[in-house]
Amino acid sequence: MSLQMLLAYSLITWLTAATPGPAVLLALRNGATRGFRAGLFSTLGNQLGLVLLAGASILGLGVILHTSAWLFTLVKWVGAAYLVYLGTRMLLARGGMELDSTDGGDAPPASDAQMLRLGLWVSLTNPKAILFFGALFPQFVLTDQALLPQFATLVSLSICASVSCLLTYVWLASRARHWLRRPRATLWINRVAGSVFIGFGVVLAGLRRTPA
């Protein structure tokens, strides 16, 4: 792979990671309500999801989804329903920013595994990530060269960009957690975050297959 191609991919993947979306909002919420450790593990779960999506793209599952109407529809609606579910819970939260509590304090203790799983599922149902690895990612893979080195290089760049952006958001939210948990601030944050999650769910539900 040429240096020019790698630089172009790095810029695209960093801009994609930095753009607000479900993963960014999850990082902000976990950083503000549970602290840096929770945000770290949800970020690790998010990276696992990115690796799985990239692997599916390399294995040609993107082509299968394009050619199988029922499988595409199933994946699309399951992902959309999950994002709408998360968004609805945020909109209905009456107090702090957390998903599992309605008081104004810290969110209830959650295990590292729970945060890892939440980050994983948000990643796998994130329309931004699905579109990136389903449409853009394959464009940087040279089919006449060994796939494994290309996969390792491109995924490593994606993970570096995603981790750096998400942990920055987590750190900022954890530093400002007392301000972010004020009733008026958290009310609007819940409204914005919930609306964005539902919006991404609607976008995912509206995706159509590219004709084979």
C-alpha cells in the first residue's frame, strides 16, 4: 500500500471517529456518570466491534448482505431497534445521564464486562461504523496483494484513531462530570443524546441495499 493511500485512510478514519455519533455519546455518558475506567472499557468494547466489522468486510459478508434481501433486512432492523431502545431510555431518564438510574448521582456500579458488552453492541449497531466498513473500508483493500497484512495495517489505524478520539471524550466528560450532572444540563444532554441515538436508528432502518 502506498504512503498516500495510508495517509488518506488515516485522515478519513480519524475524522469518522471524531464525528459525534453513538460511540462518542456513549463515551461522554460513561465518562460523566461512571468515570474514566467505565469509559475505557466501553471504548475497548467498541474497538472489538470495529475489528469484527472489518473482519466481516474482508471475508465478504458485505457482499452477502448486498445480495441477500432477508439477511440485510434482519441485520438492519435489529440494529435500528437497539439504537432506538437506547435513545428512548435516555429520553425517559428523569435525572442523571445514566441509563440504569433515575437519580441525580453517579450511575450504579457496573462491571468492566458490562461496559465492554455495551460498547461492543453500540459499535456493531452504529450506522456510521457499518457504512464505513461496508462501503469505504473495502476501497482501500488491494485484492491482488496479501489480505492479512493489509487488514492488520488498516484495522490498527482505525483502532488508533478511534481510541484516541473516544478516550479524549471520556477524559473531558470525567473532568466535567459535576457540571454535566447538574439537573438542567443533564436534562438537555439526555434529550440531545437520546434524539441522536433514535435518529441514527431511523437512518439505519432507512438504509437500502445496493442493487447487485
